[in-house]
Amino acid sequence: MSCGLRAYSGWVKWRFGCGHGLLLLVFHCFFCCLVSGHIRYSIPEEMKKGSLIGNVAQDLGLDLKRLRSGRARIVSGENIQYTELKTDKGVLVVKERIDREQLCGETTPCSFSFEMILENPMELHQITVEITDINDHSPTFESEKVDFDISESATSGARFSLTSAEDEDVGVNGLKEYFLTENDHFVLKQHSNSDGKNYAEMVLQNPLDRETNPYLSLKLIAVDGGTPQRSGTVKIDVTVLDANDNAPVFNQSVYKATVTENSVKDTYITTVNATDGDFGSNSVVTYYFSDRNRALYDLFKINEKNGTIYVKGNIDFERDRKFELRIDAKDQGGLTDSSKVIIDVIDVNDNSPVIGVMSFTSPVSEDAPPGTTIGIINVKDLDSGENGQVSCKIEQNAPFKIKSNLRNYYTLVTDSVLDRESVSGYNITVVAIDGGIPPLSARRTFNLKVSDVNDNAPFLPQSVYSAFLTENNSPGFSVLSLRATDPDENQNARISYILEDSNVDGSPISKYVSVNVETGVVQAVRSFDYEHTKDFVFIVKAQDGGTPPLSSNVTVKIRIQDQNDNPPQILYPVQTGGSVVAEMVPRSADVGYLVTKVVAVDVDSGQNAWLSYKLQKATDRALFEVGLQNGEIRTIRQVTDKDAVKQRLTVIVEDNGQPSRSATVIVNVAVADSFPEVLSEFTDSPHEKEYNDTLTFYLVLALAVVSFLFITCLVVIISVKIYRWRQSRILFHSNLPVIPYYPPRYSDTLGTGTLQHVYNYEVCRTTDSRKSDCKFGTAASQNVLITGPSSTGTMQRIQSDKSLLDQPDSPVEQKPPNNDWRFTQGQRPGPSGATGGPEVAMGTGPWPQPPTEAEQLQALMAAANEVSEATATLGPGTMGLSTRYSPQFTLQHVPDYRQNVYIPGSTATLTSNPQQQQAMAQQATQQALPPPQASAQAEPPKAAQTPASKKKSTKKEKK
């Protein structure tokens, strides 16, 4: 047994508690199979909700899956659940605000314990949380002011008890010491009670003099040891009285008494006594509690005149087992003496046992073996001694029993085998009785459900089922319904019907019937034919949904019933589509002559196969008859010459079904004595005529389709041709001017402004901005288009090897211009070539006047759209030219496109006379051939064609 001493300024309070550590030790010894560990955490008080206390899973070495599968939970006997277990993270957190002072008061250390339960298998882990104190309370005094009446005759060393301060904190945060303000008469002396609490006395150091200082005002300061430090203050007023030289004296320094818990109000406890040697009013003594603790004031009271102590409030043994009171006796002169009263509380049986559920497993499986633990209960009785000893038992007769291996802990186990089909649940009442007089008891009822185990196979009332099915049924037709029962429940009683694999006539049974897996309805998968299948047998398995599943088999026999679904079939006479078969009857035949016999069969059975024969049509009904049962055709009169040679009989054959089915046959009978007579009557065949009509129809249809496709293709081709012709005419009649293209290495007549390299120029210019961009391409062989006002021609430049003239540093110089190469003024294109003098015609005159700005604009725009067939990427340079050329190169080197057409490398002259132009072209071709030393050089690379040049080439080819 452990005990703790609680100290107050004037009262002493004892609190006794059961040895919880010893109880845990015994618990661990006896429940080693259930308890896996014991952990202890320490946290400060006033933590926020949700604050982490500790990682239980990690500290106990448990897996998070184990916490979830074992349904880990906290079981505590306290009314307030301060902690909460987060099973998904395995941590313990604060659930409710924890106030150490409210939870434990002055008891140290302050802790509370609870158990964590895991199931499957059952585990019990004890967790203790210690609450450490924080300095959240300041020392307080019961009153703000204390008055003292002290005689001036008080001698040095006289003691005066001061009121004690209360600090709800404990340990270092509790009350530490007192301080008295500086004065000339009193000093402070501090003492400690047995429970460790401090109280102070004011000791007179220097005598008082009422005449000098009749009143003194002091302050008593109480401070604690927390950080930051807190303090409380009370004011002390001292009134100096005249001399009273004898102080009261108690006859005992310590008084002891007992009181029974739950004693009624005003129950006598004890009496204290103090005497004073003075006389008169100075000898009158009054008694009071020096410790003005509110809790003690509510429990006890004292008679100020005679010192008798009585019960004032409710005394509970389970809360406080001992009280320590400090009593002061004071005379009229203000002199006092102190004494202690220790009161022990006697326990009575006033608490009934309390049944707590540590763990309870419901439902329990019906196959659980005897001795299976279904619950752990804890029975507590706050009383002590015999009053706190408890025994447990089960009230009713049930297959369970209670085992106790540890004091106050009981295990509820099964005592026999359970059967859910017999009893699906139990109400178990546990009774706990203590050993007091009279005894007190408590009851707790547990509702236990028995879970099902798949221990019963599905049951069918018959082992063999038979059903009849009429043939020609529709697929999906329900044949019969199987119904099995299973006394189990839920999934174990969920029955599935499965068709066992087997073969019928070499085919799997699944092609004949199917079984609804849930309802057990047997349905036909196909339409049955009695003539093919008369009966078949298969097996259906009824299986429950348990683990492992249980099943029962049943045999199902299906018999097919015949239906009149087949008409009679004519075996004779055989009906052919291409020829006519006739039976011959001589004209001399007598009555009853057997002409032929109609033979028919019916594949049905029973009365559905009974056949009857009737004559439906006949050329002469008075000549023939048909036997009703045998189908024989006989004459019923004498054949005469007047009877027609060709006799056509239609015989109908009917069965006896409901409804009946029939078939007809045409019998051709020839009444003749010889075969030639018969042949003349049966030569025209209607089948041949019908065949010829069908063939003619298909030939006409094919001819119409071919004609339509031909006309459609012809119209499409003509439309495409017209469209292309219109496009070419649009391009041909465009109003864009055609500017001749001047090939590389041209030379003017004066021998000036000659370019040393081959270039292509593409000039793009708008009419409003008057801005131009020039592109210069690399040297390349070209097809030169020479265009004049009245003629257009093409000359192919003949060059097989690259000329040295294409190289920038070539030493070959441009030949001087030939006067014969100049057009006359009348042959020059453009407005400036309208007229010309003899000088120009002879090639001796100067260059014509420079073109006007409008003419330059027209020429440049036309050149940008029609001439360029080789374009190269431009680099930075003067006027859009490449940087490899001299910056001094300007547009003054560009020849006059309107007046002269130059062919480089040739001395031929183009004139407006076609014959002269042809002669000049031949001469130019001869002169254009390179010298022998230059022929070995490689041909210069052709400029890459742009998409625009490709389109223009295509247009020219179309034209």
C-alpha cells in the first residue's frame, strides 16, 4: 500500500490508495499470455486536443495492420476519456483537456492508466500516462487582509501564525517560500508540515511600543518555484495592545480521533483544550482553524468557545482517508498557541461493485472450440478490506463460464460447442458481489451473437427430377425449377446452381439446357426435335457460397414429347422439275385397274404419323379413285375412247395430328395403248418456257447497267477536258506584259557596265511604295526565252562543261560587242523602240535615252512575275546584293530591258525579219561553242528551281 501526505497551511490531509504498482505486477504474472507490454508516457498538463502523446505501435513493436485487424481500442474505467488511439497511424493523442490539479489534486506523481485491447489473438497492453505539472497557478491567500492584535508586552521571540497560501501546482511549481516586508519588529520564520507544505510564522524580534507606533502594516509575499515565478500577497495589519503577558497553552500538542465515512452532519469528533494564566478578559480563549482551506471548512467545524470539533460535510473514505487539522487558541490579548488534530476515516460498505468491459468479442464463430475467450471483464469496488473483495458468476444456465486468474480480472470463455442453427444468440448476465455486510452486487448483460460457419450442405427434397418438354419449344423456355435449402445464413446459405459437364449425342449439355445460377430454373437453350432427341439426362449441382463451399447433386431427366411438326413426305411418285413422269393406262383397262400407288411417310410418331390419302383434283373425277389408307390409284369405270389421253391427278396426303399437316403430289396418267401417242401430249414443257423468260430479263438488266456506266464516264471526261481548256485560255489571255529574260554574261554595245559573273535578278516592287527588293542568284545554265514585238523563240544554250568565265578570278575577258547584235529601233520592245535612226540600225549609234520611271516600274513588275526561274538566297550587301560584290555596283549596270536583247557568248544579230533572225540564230549557235581549251571544264551547276519557277514552267508547257 502506498500513501501520500498532503500539506496545508493549517490542515493536514492524508490520502491512501491501493498499491497500483503491485496490482500491475500481479496482473503481468497471471496474464502473461494476454499482455504483451507495458509502456509509460509523460506529458505536461493543459496540452491541446489532438496533441501527440506517443507512438504506441512503434513502442510496442506492433504493425499498423495488426492494430486494425485486432480492432485495437482503449478501455478505461474513468468517466472522462482523456486519450484517443489513432489506429490508422498507431499513435496516442490527447482527446480532452487534462488539468493535473483537477485530476490528481496534490497527489504526486499524477498519472492515470488504461489498457489497450487487441483481438485475434487477444492481447492486453497497459499504458500509463504521467501528467507533469506546469506553473499555471499563482499562490493565493484565503483573504486579502489579516489583522493581529499584539500586546506591547509581548516578549521577543513571540510567534504569530500567518495564514498559509495555496498553490494548486506541485513540485517545483508549488509554493516555495514566504517573504515579509522589511520592518523593525518582526522577522519571518518558515516551517514545513509532514506532507511537505510550508507555512510561516511571524516572530517578534524587537519589543513593541504602543505609544510610539500603535499600528503596523506589513505584507506577506508567497512565491512559488516555477519559471516564470508567480507570487501572491496578503496585507498584515498589526494593532499594538496593552500588556497581556500570558499566552494560551494546549494541553496536547497532537490530538487523534476517528470518524466513520458518510457520518451525518454535526457528528462529534473530538475536543481540544487550551488554558491561559491571565485573569479577566485576557484569560478568555477562542479556538479557530489556522489553515483556512475551503475544502476543510466544508467538512469540519469547531466551537470557538469550547474547542469541540464536529462533522460539517460529507466524508468519503474513498476520497480522503486521513485529515490533519491545525487549531489555534487565542486569548483576548492576542496571544496564541497551536496544536494538531489527526482524524482517521473508517470505511463502510457503501460502494457497489462496478463491472468494466475490457474486451468483448461478438459475434463468435459457432465452430469455436470449448475454452475460447469471448470477453475480459474487470470488476472494481472502491471499498477496502472485506468490503472491496468481489466474486463473479454467470446467472443463467448457458454454455459459458467465468475464469479468474488475477484479482478483479475475469475471463468469459465458452464451456461447450456452439450451434448457430440451434441457438443464434445468448444473453449472458454476469453478477458481481462484494464481501461487505450487507453485500452489494452489480449485474451486466452481454448480448453474444453466434456467427455462422458453413457446416451444412444445400438440401434438395428429391434426388431425381423428371420433366416433360414438348418439341419445337422456343429457346429460353423454362422446363422446371430446382429449389434447395441451406440452414446456414448469409453467404453460406446463398445457393448457386451449376450445370455439371456431360455430353448428349456427342455435344456438351450446355448446348441443350442452361440453369439459372441464382434461381435454379432449368431453361432450354435450343429448340428440341423429338425425331432427333427423345430424352436426355444431366446433373445439376447446388453449391453454397461458403468457404470452402459445400454442394449436393441432383439428377434431372428431360423427356421430349412429340408434336405434329412434320408434314407427310411423298416417296413415290418422285417429283422432278425437268421432266414429266406419267403412268400409262391402256384403253382396255377394266374397272379397278391399279394405275399406281402413292407412297408417303411421316417422321412423327403415334397418331401424328397416321396418313390418309384423298383425291383433290382430277381431269376426270369419274375415272379414278384413291385408296384412303393405302394410296392406291385405281379406275372406277371402264376406259373409253372419249377419255382424254392426258389425265392430271392431284392427290393430297394428310396426317392425323392436331392440327393436321398435308402434302400434295401430281400424278400424270396417260390413257393410251402406245408410247408415241403419249409423247405427243407431253412434249411442251412449261419449265423450259419459264427458264427462257428469266434469262431474257437478266440480259436486259445487264445491258441497261453497262450503258448507264458508259454514258456517265463519257460526261465526266468531257467535263474535265472543258475545265482544263478554260483554265489554259484564262492564262493565255492574261494582260501581264512579257519581259524578255536576259541570260548571264550579256554585254552592252559600248563595252561598259559588263558583269563578270552570271546572275539572275528578281525584282519585286509595288506601285505605291516605290520600294524594291533585288535577288541575285548563282550562275546556271538556262533555257533562254527571246521575245520581241513580233516573234517569240527559244534558244538552248549549249554548254557541256563549266566555263572559266563563271569563276570570280577568271582571266578571260568579255569580247567587245558586235554592231550586228543590236536590234534596230523599230525592233526594240517597249515604248522607246517605236522609232530609230540609221545609226541605231547599223549599230554605231549611242545607247538610247534612259527609260522613264513608269516604264522602269512596268518592266520590273513584269520581270518579278514571269522571268525568274533560278533564285538563290540573298545575303547582306549593297542594294540587296551579296557581300562578295563591290559596294559600288548600282542599278546603272542593269541593261535597258526595253530596247536590247543580248545573247552572251554569241555574235548573232536578231532582227525583225524572220529569215534574218533564223540566219542570225544559226550563226550565234556556231559562235557560242566554247574554245577547245575551255570545253574540258565542268558545266556550272544549275540554279535550284523555286516553287514559283516550277509553276511558271508548267504553265509554259501547257501553252
